[in-house]
Amino acid sequence: MDSKSKQDQKWQRGLPALFVLVCIAVFGLVLILIFSRRASSALSVFSIASMFAIASALGGGLFGFLFGIPRTLQQQRDGEHEGGSKENSDGQASTYAPNTNLEQISDWLTKILVGAGLIQLTKLRQFLGETATSLAPGFGGGDLGRVFALATILSYLLLGFLVGYLWTRLYFAGALRAADVAALAREIKEIRDQNDLDARALALAMRQMNPSGEGPLPSQGELNDAIGEASKAVKAQIFYQAQTLRAENWFEAKNKAKMERAIPIFEALINSDKDDEYHRNYGQLGYALKDSRSPNWEKAEAILSKAIQIRGSWQENGWLWYEFNRAICRIVLDDPRQERPSSAEVRRNILEDLQAVFSTAPFVTMAENHSEITKWIGVNKVTKDELGTKRKASF
């Protein structure tokens, strides 16, 4: 039998007791109505007496709630199992410890109230007498009103306490347990849903990068949706696979078609990066567009500029490949054949990228061996001082 069935049985067993207490409370209101008819202002007496009865019931219910709050499992050391799990009142093991602040407050308050009550026990009769006397006018006055006021307050205080205690013991623990189970079920569902989304994103990405010929390639919209809904870990996995595909196939002309399969992946990753956090998505897309069979120089230059913007200063963050490749894009866009010097603005922009490139020895070597760069430097009569390099260049 599961814990829910046990809880339902416990609740059903407690219903008769709660029903009897509620009936007594209703019967008390009937007696208050009958009693109020003796007064000249019956409606006022009934209203006042009813309000005091309700207030007493609520106060008693609060005390009953505090006394009835169950202790959580980490406080019950006798029921401890191996591995740190513990057994609750229904025999169910729990492996986590819920927050117990409310229980601790309840424990402190009940001890304080009981202790204070025992200390003031000798003054209880005097306190009750003074309370009855002060309430008597609202109950019609006189000794009869005084007695009825005291009886009403005590009766509803006890009734409220019993109802609050029984409700807390019978229902509250089950409600907390049900809330925990519901929250855990939601978490499990979210994990399963995310796993499904991750699996779909990986499947579409793999079909795009390694088509089998058994089905059509996913559209850009499908990739955008699937990768956008994937977890960060899966996005990172897809990125590195696409990066590997691009890096291994960009150089030789016969492999460029395979390299181009990574372009939609990088575009989908960029589409999913709503806050522009990852410059490497832009950088890889810029490289792929530049190195395609039909290079898109203009878009590659714009994408690399975006990567540089997100990356920030190259002096602090590195990634000089962005400036190296953007310089090539700008040179080709200005004059593919390099037959004339660049305008002042274009020269300044290209020179800015080359100054970053020539700041590091490995990039100096690559730049000196790149035909577009060396030809542009010669046509535009760029000096070593302008490049800012301390290494002796070959041009």
C-alpha cells in the first residue's frame, strides 16, 4: 500500500472526530442565539458573543496547529537507515532533510507557553474571573452574562485547539508530503523533457554535419528551434563538433563542401545566443564563410567584427585569428587584385587589424606568408613602424 493510500485512510479515520467537533461548534452558536434572546438588544449580544466565539476558536486553532506540527525525519534518529535515509510515520524512507524552521518555532512556542502557563497556574482562577467580568457587558451583563461569557470563551478555545490539532496531524503532514512529491515530479518531468530536447538537437546537428542520404537535411529553422531549446552542455558539444568539422576540412578544395555543413550549425548557435555571450560562435562562422567555395567576404567581415566586439580588447583576451581573417576580408573587399592603394579610411581599418596581427611572432610569420596581406602592404607602402612590429619583416 502506497503512502497516499495510507494518508487517505488516516484522513478518513479522523473525519468523524472533526465532524463531531464542528457539530459541537454549531450547537454552541445555537445556544448563543437562544441566550441572546433574553437581552433587550438580542442582535447585538448575538453578534458580540459570536465574534468572541470565533476569535477564541481561531486562537485555539492556532495553538492546536503549533502543537500538532509534525517533526521532520532528520530529527527522528531512531528511524535512521543506511546511507543517511530515514523512515517517516508511514514507513516511507526519505533521503533529504526539509526546512524545519516552522517546526523549531512551534517547539519553542509550545514549550514557552506550557512553561509560562504552569508558572501562572495559581493565578488562572483570578485571570478567568477578570476576563469573564470584562466580557459580561457584551453578553447582556449580570452574573448570567458573566458565566456564559466564560463558558463560551473556554468552550470555543478548546474546540479550536482540538480542530487545529487534529487537522494539522491528519492533513498538514500529508499536504507537505504531497507538495514535495509534486515538486519532485515536476523536476523529473523537466529533466526528461530537457533530455528529449537535447536528443533532438543532437540528432538534427548530426544529420546536418554527417548526412546519411536517407533523409533530407534539416532546415535552418529546424536547427534554430532545436539548438535554441537545447541545454548549455549540449550546445557546447554541438559547437565543438562543428568546430572540428570546419577545422579539419577548410584548407583543401575537395573538402570545402563538407566544411560548409558547419555553417548552419554556427548560425543556429548564434541565433540561440540571445545575449551575445559567446564570441566563438561568430568567429567560427566568420572563418567558414571566408573559406567557403564561394566566399561571402562581406558577411564574413561583419561576423568577425561582431566576434571582436563581443570578445573585447585583443590585448587582454587574445583571439588574434579574428583580426587576421578580418584583415584578409577587408583587403579582398577593397580590391581583390590589389592594383591600387586603399582609401585613407580603408587603409586605417586594415592597418588596425594588421597592427594586432604583427604584435605576436607566430602571426607575423603567417602574415608574411600570406599573399593578400603582403601584396596589400606593398601596394599601400606600409612601413614596419606603422605595423608596430619589432621583428624584422621580409617585405
